[in-house]
Amino acid sequence: MKKTSLFAAALIAFGAATFTACKDDDNEDEKLATIDELEAVKVEYNAEYAKQWGNYMSVVAKLLKTDSDNLYAYWNDAYEGGDAYAKQFKAAQGFGSAKNCVEQIIDGCINIANEVGTAKIQEPVDLWKEGKTEDAVLAVESWFSWHSRDDFANNIESVRNAYYGSLDGSVNPNSISKMVSAKDASLDIEVVLAITNARNAILAIPQPFRNNLGSTEAQTAINNCVALRDILQDKVKAIVNGDLAEADWQPIVDQYVDNVVLPTYKSLRDNNEALYNAVIAFQKNPSNEGFQKCADAWIASRKPWESSEAFLFGPVDNKGLDPNMDTWPLDLAGIIKVFNNASWADLEYTDEASDDEVESAQGLRGFHTLEYLIYKDGKARTIH
């Protein structure tokens, strides 16, 4: 998840933003519906908004599909005019050795355990404790769908998958877990328990997380995620700095790429295609059933994405695909401006765009913009 400033979102919550709808050149003869920016969180889908709403959904879903298509192709087919990134990583191109590749895998696990504990959960909890309740809710990832706990649990599952070298919860013989166990069986047990405790603590937070920021369960989840981070950082990395030969590291890297990364990104690609198809079907024939199908497809796509966040390196980072797909918090003020003007081109950017222009576009698209358009109060939207 790429984090952005809460400022734009907070403008909506406190009524500080104002926009006047105008028409792009492509919409000169079209009367556009206008959402009051102060009603952004409460707005309901209705016939007046239908065309722009469907268009916005389809543009975002198409961009998600394109980004996930590209991400899988970079790993599976070719990257930067060379071999597939899977082949490059297994050959340790840019890393120097298979051992360094394993360190990268562990670093990815450390980073996401830390982010879940100290950012995704702790930041909104801290805001709530400070009495900034509006800001606290806005800081909660996936709060429109009430899917926050599952997102966070899937993040921890991505750590498990990387550590086990599998997607099904089994420990592969060519895995970091087996390597650690061979060196220190008690440490491996400690890591497995820390992963389990972090995930279980997250799922123990009362649902929805946005309504239970002050719960003792939320604090326990923070503590357990930090404990997982510390074990990986302080103990597992020390094992990696041991005396294994290069040939012993290579099977771990190969297993990780072939049986964790590639199938996860393939699922993301396939599920985002299904999400796009559900959105297009809804756009053509809006219905409550269509909204529900979009919501179900969105949930299905979130699973592989959140389960990939332990490996946010390589193309997903270098090509800006993480913030393209998963920037949070939303720029709700910007989203309403795009909606009111039907200015769909604002969601894209060129290679020549400035950093500010890129960040602006990324805040108007991705999973969470689509979530906002599909969900309200934890349920699929309905037609009013």
C-alpha cells in the first residue's frame, strides 16, 4: 500500500473543499451530474449519477487490469528489454548472490510486518486516542468495504507464504523455514508462532476495525505485528548471515519465485480481469445484483494483492505499480472533482509527468477508488 497525505481526504470530512463542475472538451454537449463534495462519504448511487458512475468504475477497473497484466508479464515474460524478472531474480541479477536474494525476501517480510503494525493499524489508533476521530476513520485502509482486518491478515499471510515457500500453508523443503529450522529448530518454531499470533490477533479485532480503533484487541494486534518484525529482523537475518554455501540458497530462491510470487501475481492478473468484466457488465446494465457481483470480484482481487505485499520489490516498485493500484488514503476531493467533470484523463500520467502529477493521478485510481464506488458502510451499494 502506498501511503499519501490525509489532507485532501480531511478536506471532505470537514467541509473545506469546494469545486465547481465544468465540462471537458469531450463532454461539451453533455450535461454532467454533480456530487456535492461535502456529501462525498454519504452519497448514494442513483439514476442521475449512473453514466458518470459507471464510466468512472470502468476506467479504474481497466487501469487495474492493465497494471496487473503488466506486473505478471514483467515477472513471467520479459522486463526492461531483458529476461523475465523471475529469471533475473533467480540469477541474482542486481543482487550479486542467491544469499542476497534471500535477504531481500526476508526484508520484504520485515517491511510488511512493520507496516501493518506501526502504520496500517497503529496510525489510525493513535489518531483516535488523540481525539481526532474523523481523521482516524479516514486513515483506516479499506474502510468503505469494512475489509480492513482481512487486508491486514492477508498481509501477514504474505509473510507466511514467503517464509514457507508455498501458498497452501505447508512448509516446502526448499524454504527459509526449513533453512532456519536446520540451524535453530526453536527459532523456526518461534517464527511460525509469531506469524500465527500476528494474523490471529488481527482477526480478533472486533469488526469493523474503523469502529473499534480503541479496542484492546487492536493494541494486541499492533504488538504482535511488531514482535514478528523484530524476530525476523533480529534473529532470522542473523541466520542468513551464517555459513551456508551459495548452492544452498539457490533452491530457496527458485521455490519462492516459482511457487509464491508467480502464482500470486497470476491470480492477481486473472482476478482483476474478472473484476473488470463484472464492472463492464454493471456499467451496461446497472442493478443491485451487478453491484454485488462487483463487490465480490473486488474482494477476490484484494486477496492476491494483499498477499503479495511481502514482495513489493522489483517491477511493482520500479514501475510505480504499487501506488497505481493501492494508494491510500484516497483523495476524495480529487475523486469528486474528476466525477463532476468526467475528466477521466486525470487518472493517467506520462513518463514526463512530475512527481506531483504522478502522485495526483495515483490518488484518483486503484483498488480504493473502485472500493468507494462499489461499497458503502461495508456492503455493496444499491440503486436509489
